[in-house]
Amino acid sequence: MYSIEDLQEGPPTFPTRMANEIFQAWLNFAPNKKIPARNDIDPLSIPKKYISNVWIYEYVSELDTYRQTLAGQNIKEAWQETKKSPLIGEFMEQESVDSVMSRWKFIRETPAVAYYSITTDDEFKYTERIYLPMNDKYGQVNYIFGCSIYERLRGIDAALPPQGKKNALLFKIG
């Protein structure tokens, strides 16, 4: 799905406020590190308007899947999650799991930042996402930190056309 050829040059810049503000919060978690660690997270540096839309997934190597370790209220409601720390296969359809596994593997192994937005005909009319790698306590990229918006924002962001998953913005870290 994502490839090295898709990586853009220069510092990451995104078309919406949400993506730029979440990226800045991620940078602020550990300003002296190339990639912050999961335990570097400072919830106070995440803009309050996005707290209910942030999430973290940990790669579980022995199962070759991801476990949700944090989900804001809007994320839980959107995915109708009821279980604490579910594996992605416990609430996503297999097609979505395969797609997520492919994208997140690229984010972890490159490492890179990814952003996209889409419109759909299902219950979410608009979805916007940013994915960011995070290290574990051993310095391995084993977490994906992100923010997902499942509705069109107001103001200047409302007029922006969706990027599409195939046209995701990708930036290499470091």
C-alpha cells in the first residue's frame, strides 16, 4: 500500500489544523528525540479538542497484530468498542485489519508519518487520520500513535477536498 517512493521530501506539513497540531504535539512529547517513546507522552500537550480522537496501538509481535492501548471516547464510540485493550481483529473486519497491518508495518519499519482523509458512503461521511511511530522502552518502534476525525471539521478545514488513502501524505522521520 505505502512505499518508499511515496515519501515526500522536507519537514512534514499537512493540509489541516488537526494533522499539524497532532504532529506538533507528537514532536513535543520528546523534543530531543527523533521518535518519542510511548512513556514520553504528555497528555497536556495534546490539544483538548482532539483528546477524544487520539489512540495508540502496540504491535504484538508474537501474535503479529496490534493491541489498542489507548482510545479516546470518540474512537471507542466509532468502533463500538466495549473490551479493554482489544486486538484489532476483535473489532475490525478482516479486510480492514489487512489494510491497517500493511500501513502500520510501513510506518513502523520506515519509520514514517502518514496522513490521509477520505469521504465514504457509510456511516462516516468524512474520515481524517494521522499515524505517527512511537518507540517502546527499548527504543524499538512498536507503537502507532494517531488521531482520527470521523466528521468534517468546521471553518477553513471544511473546504478542503479529501486526500484519499492512495494519495496519503508520507514523510520519513529523521
